[in-house]
Amino acid sequence: MPLTGWGAPGRAILPICVLALGPLGAVIRFTRTETLEVLAADYVRTARAKGLPSRQVLGRHVLRNALLPALTLAGPLLAHLLTGSFFVETIFNIPGVGAAFVYAAADRDYPLIMAGALLAGGLVVVLNLLVDMAYGLLDPRMRVTHIG
């Protein structure tokens, strides 16, 4: 596999693996742990005792409740993934915004360094907002109601 450059689909395999495998493993492990915990809950046993199909129990009761903690973990991990691409672009010689920010640090280009920090901080804020909004889709108890 080619180690540097960009353009051909084969050149994207290593950078994608470097960026995705660590966070993917963490989310999968966390989801598995939460799923096993939810499977042992009383309401899952009650749903099975009522005669609900296994697919409906797993989809409606187990997975919805197991995804909430994994979603909490996935938001900051996605922000880390996007900002971590700065160094992956530099290592694999991929022309991009991340490589420009790393080169700006080496050249002491302070306005560009501040823009990179602002971009990284903005990504964390926006992704945490999206995670909070997704909670309402997964758990109806967390929906916002208007008082008035």
C-alpha cells in the first residue's frame, strides 16, 4: 500500500484506518457493555414475557437505551477524529486544511494557528450540541416541552 500522497482510492486506506480504528473500537466496546447491562434490566424481561418478538425487544427497548451512553461518547470522539486528522494529513502527506495548520505551527503563523484552535473548539461545541439534540430522538423522556 502506498504510504504518502492522495488521489487514488488505494492511498486512502491507511489514513482512514489510522483515524477510525481507535474510536471505532471504543464505541463498539462501550455499546456492547451498555447492551449487556440493558439486557439484564427488568423492563426487557417484562417485554419478553408479554410475548413481544425478539426483534422488537432488541430494537425498541434494548438498543434505544444502550445507544444513549454510546452517543455521549461518540460526540467528543468525532471531534477528536476531525481534529486528529491534522497530524494524519501531515504524516501521510495529504494536502488539506489539517496539514496547513500543522505547517502554520512550524512557521509560527499565529493567525492561522488561532483559526485552527477556533475551528477545533467550534467542532467540539457543535458536535456536543448535535449529540444533545439526538438524545430527544432516542429517548422521549428527554424531549423539551414548552411551559406556558
